[in-house]
Amino acid sequence: MDMQTPAGAGQGAETPARRAPRLGALLRGATSRSARVGLVVYALALGGVLGLVSADYATSGGYPFGGTPIGSWTAWPKAGAFDADPYARAVNARAGDIPLAVGEGMLLTAAADDSGRTLDATCTYKLSGITPPARAWTLTVTGRGKAEQAPMRDNFTSTEILRDADGQFAILLSPEVQPGNWLPMPRPRGPVRLALRLYDTPVAASVSSLERDSLPAIERVGCAR
Amino acid sequence: MSRGPFLLATGAGLVLAGLVHVATVLAIPRFAEGDAFSRAQASETLDHPLRIHGLTGEAPPQESWLPNPDPAVSVGVCSYDLDDGPMRVSAQAGSLMLSVSVHARRGAFYALTDQAAVRGGLDLVVMTRAQLDEALANDVAGEVTRDVRIVAPARRGFAVVRVIAALPSQRAVADAAVQAVACTIDSPAEPTEDGKG
């Protein structure tokens, strides 16, 4: 693209017979200089646009990395810490979020079930098992964007849960009414996310020791349609 | 023939993109206006936490900015500027679980829950190194202070108070428990007065 311009300019300059060599050399110098300037402008524009767009992409939405995967859950013990990675700090600053500090509690999120399929609002899921030791925990389901109407329930706390005789529990996340601990889907369709917040938990300091079995299993029971 | 300069320019552009990316990510927390640090400044003049996520009633939208709040937790913030003096956060351990975390612009540097309460009260004092030295010098010998003294890494920041309502019937109590916390500026003379009395 840069080489076509000097050719065209050279042809136009050849018509005055005598001055042609000097003018041609001058023009060639000017075009090669402008080509160099063009390349510099291209490099600057590429760097600026690519850098800003990638930085915007990495810091909007969720944390790009820094989580510890445990089964289908991801633990975020460091998201609000003083030594959090720069991306987590940028994400928090843009969203205005105040994550739980290590001594306060820990956030775990899940966006897929145990077989790796994205949590879908038209399906029914069974969350069962145990939770790591904590004084209290809350489980919240969120969809993307604002809901048309506020859901009648979008969370459970550890105190509200109905438990079996052996202390285990099962929560049914479903668009249809279910017996027991029913958590309604917040949206008619689309992906949903689960957030499990453990409060005053000793595991926040040693996430790597958490086993897959110490967190509730997310099992897909069935899907409408 | 012309590919050389073009590839060189592309390479330089990609290297520049990396530099711009890193610089932007590092600069975002510093220049953000909607982050918790900037928004918490609204609570500077209050002597109790500014409730930013309540469980009862509708909070004014400019004060409930948390993107994904826990629907069972009442949250309040107190901002501090240690140039005015150490900040004391006083809370009474009630029936509900309460936690206090102290944040600087970079993130949280300390947190404790009501399990650390001494005789039902929780006293957290955020101070600079110099203010801590002064407080230690003013301590009466042989007397044990029940204050938890924290040296802050920066002069400005905010404390976050969270109270969990485990049941819907406790929501009003949780909101009241956040409001009942006191965030006051310790005047330097006060610790010695307390010690004598």
C-alpha cells in the first residue's frame, strides 16, 4: 500500500521535462519519508488501540485469572487482598466491588455443572453434599443483566437450609417448583452463575487443601424442552 | 522488499501494545472514580458507617453501588484519613455475625470478626506507625488495652462492616447492627484519660 503512492506521484511529476530528475528525487525523498512516518503512525496506532482494547477486555467483567479451581467451583481467596494481582485490583476498581478479605470469608463461584456444561436457566440442578467449615455461608444465583421482575428468592443461607438426618443437604435449582430447598431460576433463559460465600472460614488461608468432595456437587437433573 | 519495514512496524506496534496494556491495567485503580475507595469518601464526615447495602427498605441508588452484593449481608463503610488522627471502629458483639475489614486503595490489609471481641466489645484502631508509637508511649504500665491496633500501609482508606442476617427476620437487626458501629477519630489525649479513669 505504501509503495503505490510514490509510483503514482512520480508519473505525475515527470511531465515538466527539465526539472524532472530533481523534482523526482525530492518527491521520492518526501514519499519515502512519508512512508516512514506512515509506518510509525501505523505502529503507534496498532500499539495504542490493541493495548487499550485488550486492557479493557481483561478488566471488564470477572477476574481473568487468580482463582483456584476445585471441581466445578472456583475459589477466589485473594481477590480483595492487599497483594491481589493487578488485574483483580483493576476489575474491582472498575466495578466498585469490595471483595471479602481473607480473615472475613471467601467467595466461590460456579458457572458449569460437574460434567462441565454451562449452567442453564431452563434446566434443573441438584446441589448436594457438604460445605467447608464456616460459621455461616450463603448461596446466591445470578443471571446476566437485570431481571424483568425481582425473583421471590435468589439465595439461601446456611441457617435457612433444610437438612437430612445426617446433616447433609440438597438444594434444587430449578425453574419449576420443587419440594425441599427450592432455589428458583432468576431468569427464564440464558446462563446463570452460582456464588457460594463462606463467612469466617479457616479454609480461606489454605485453599489448595480443599478437596472436591468438601464442596457441594452440582448435578444436572433434567432440562425443559 | 517493502515487507521488512512493515513487519518491523507491526512488531514494534505489538510490543507497544503490550506496554500500553500493562500500563493501562496498572493505572486503572489509580484513576478510577467509581471504585469503592473513591465512593467511600462520602462517609468521611459520619461517625457511623455509611450503609451501602441494606436489607430493609430501599437505599438511595448512589449509596448502593456494590455490583454483586450478598443479599443476606448488610454492609457499611467508614472512610478514614489518618492525618486527622487514628480511626477507632467500635462494635458490640451481638447475636449476629459481624466482621470488620480495613482496606487501603490497594486492597484489604486486615480483617477480624466478632469472635475476636473482648468482653462483648470490639475495638479496632487503625493508625500510622508514629501514632502507634505514641499510643504505646502513653500506655499505662501494667494495664492491658483491649484495642486491636493496626498500622495502616497508607494514610487513607476505608473500613467495611458486614453483618449477616441468617434469617429474613434478622434483616432489620442486621441493618441496625451496622448503624450501631461507631467510627470515630481518636484524639491523642484520650487513651491516657481512659487509662487513669
